[in-house]
Amino acid sequence: MIIAIDGPAASGKGTIARRIAAHFGLPHLDTGLIYRATAAAVVAMGKSPTDPVAGAQAARALDISRFDEAELRSAQMGEAASIVAAIPEVRAALVDYQRTFARQKGGAVLDGRDIGTAICPDADIKLFVTATSHTRAGRRAKELASRGEAAEFDSVLADISKRDARDSGRASAPLIQADDAIVLDTTQLDVDGAVAAAIQIVEERSAQPD
Ligand code: C5P
């Protein structure tokens, strides 16, 4: 069973994906981390995240285990990842890794922006997890503050809106809901409520004949 979970920043998709994977005993890939690691590699080369040659080179040589996850999760790296991720050559270089992960025996859960549309268009279940930008900014500000990063609500909201616009507006595999995705709006839900709703969707969907 392949479960594709897409959605904008701080929608809750990462937590939902992790908890769904644990619940159904499936491996999980957070594809945002791959783009964050590519951006970190570009910066480490002394290049700009807008540089397509450096981006493609970094993506092709990517060894995700070389990176510290906490550093990759910084707000600054999220922004750099979104710039790198708009480069078609970068996306192309990362497709095989993601598809190989998805097609392992027994299936997998992948979360990102283009899993249901570009990476696994034949996924068994597609979820599009969303929430209002105010709710997402509130969550992200809390998360950043808990890590000691600057987290003023207005600037977090501005960053999230900028990232949404870049991710949805790019030409190459933009953030968009797949036609056959089920929307899960987490605006009114806490983490446990969102996870329970997602598990229910997966159970109902997997019980249905094709
Ligand atoms: O999900 P996360 O915030 O970690 O992703 C960082 C950035 O990586 C996103 O803003 C997006 O630009 C990019 N990304 C992507 N496609 C994916 C996953 C992430 O373009 N499948």
C-alpha cells in the first residue's frame, strides 16, 4: 500500500505521515528533508540556492545521512529548500530515490508537495492535508519557539505565505491537490484528532474495492 500525503508548510502532514506509518507498520519518507538536504549541500558548496548547476550537482550526489536533521529543520533551510525545489533539474535528480522508496515491498508512506501528482500518481491512497495560513503560522511559530528560533507571528505568517506562493506557483511539479486526493483540513483539529481522521480515511479507502 502506497500512501501519498501532500500539503503546504505546517499543515500537519509530516506528523500525520509519521503516525500513519507507525500505525500501519510502513516505512516513511519525509521528502521535504531531501530538498532541505540538497539546499544545505548547495550552501556548503558556497553557492546560491538559485544556482541550477550547483543544485542539480548536489541533488545527484545527495547522501541524506550526512546531514543533521535539526539543522535541516531550521526556518532558514526551509526557505532555501523551497528555492532549490523550484529548479526542474533538482527535482528530476531526486525522482528515482523517492520512487524506489515508494515501491518497496509492502509499500510506504511519503509526504511532500508532489507525491500524489508527480512521484506516485498511482498511489493507493492520497491525502491532501491543509489548514488556514493563520493556523499554520501559529503552529510553526510555536514549533520554532520551542527550538529557540525567532518566532514572531507576523513574520512567520509572511514567510509561510511566501513559501506557499513559491511552492504553488512554480512551473515544475507545483504544490497542487491531486484530482483523486481526499482533503483533510486540520484547522479545527489537534494532533490526535488529525491523526485519527487520517487513519479513518486510510481504513475506509483500503476497505473499498478498486
Ligand atoms: O515539507 P518541508 O517544509 O520540509 O519542505 C521544504 C520545501 O521543500 C518546501 O517548501 C518545498 O518547496 C520543497 N518540497 C518540494 N517537494 C516535496 C517536498 C518538499 O518541493 N515533495
